[in-house]
Amino acid sequence: MAQALRPNTAGSLFATDGRPHPVQHALLAVTLVLGVVAFVTAMFPSLHLISSWTGLAGILTGAYGQWISETTRERFGLVLGLGASAVGFFLGMAQGGLFGGLF
């Protein structure tokens, strides 16, 4: 009868282990915000500095977050943030790069 007392989270995409992960959740939030900023600013060629730097920061925080993540929910959000950061970073690099064509 122990099965009736535990919730079934094994089949859920967003399954959690029931423990708090404050560092992982902070990295998830930062990666998602940086990814959205990088992706949106990449649509404007004059904002290539913002998109390339936020994209690079989002890639780095997302990669570290993937390394220390413990649940599927964290990994799912980190992959979304990493993808948006990478698109913003690459488009920002194509439009002028990290230093705005100084070199």
C-alpha cells in the first residue's frame, strides 16, 4: 500500500524529485531571460552588441546549468534558453560581433 501514498511523477515530463534546487532554478531563470533578450535583440541589426553578449552569457549559464541540473524540468527549460541564446549569439555575431567591428 505504499504506492498509494506517493504521487506518480515518473511519467510526467516535468517530474521533480521533491527537493528544492535554488541554484539550478536561478540558472534556469537567468538562462531563459538571457535567451529571450538575445533572441529578440537579434532581430534588430543595430542591437548586435546586446544580442551577441547576452547570447554568449546565456550559453555559458545554460551550459553550467545543464552540468549541475538534476531534474527533467530544469533540463527542459535550459535547453529552450540555450537554443534562444545560441540563435541570438550567432545572429549577433553575423551582424557585427561582440566588439562592434572594432577589430
